[in-house]
Amino acid sequence: EGKFCEAYLRVALTPGNGAMYWLPRYIGFGRALDMILNSKTVDADEALRIGLVDYVVPPDKLAEKVKEQAEWFANGPPKQFGLVKRTMLRATNADFETEQMWTTYEQAVHGFLHPHTQEAIKAFVEKREPKYD
């Protein structure tokens, strides 16, 4: 079973590798501070409950889950995956109105007009899986 710990303070270091930035965004400021200040170990079930991880699978199902996720990303709309990540990262530092403006822009310029979107809409209407080039 997986376990997670920000153990930097056990060796008198400040957490690095983006932990101070990402951890509060994933699990909330209070939980992140508790985890870091107390070098608290979180088991897999707790990590799932607080949003530190998205999935918990038994070891014998791990390869199957990884394959399922890899197939989704390999066969999905590549341009839109990147746009979602970029827009979501930008939205974490924007007010609601600015985020809505950017989302509308992304949909108009890179969404509805993009060949991948056109293929996905056509595939949906035809009740088939889209094929992206």
C-alpha cells in the first residue's frame, strides 16, 4: 500500500520540488501545512480521501489501470489535453471573470474551430469513437 510523507523537516529542510506550491492546491492549505510541519505520513486511503491522489488500486490491478489511462491519453484529443492543462493552471491565479474570458477564447479559437473538435463532434453524432491524426 502506498504511503506519502513530506519528510523534509526531519532533516531540517524546507520542502522542494514544487511541494509548497502544489500540495496546498491539491489538498488545501491546512492539510498541506499539517502534512509538512508534522512530517505526517498519509496512507493510500487517506490520500484518496483528501485529494492527494486520484485513484487507489490494488497492486495486481495497477498495470491494467495504467494501460487504461495511457490508452485514453494516447487516443484522445492531444491539442485539447494541452489546452485544458494550460487553462486550468492559468485559472488558479485568475478571478472568475478573467477565467471565463480565457475559457471562452480557448473554446472559440482552439476548440470549436479545431479539426480534433470537428472530428469529435462528427464521431459523437455518428455514434463512433473519434480518430485524431
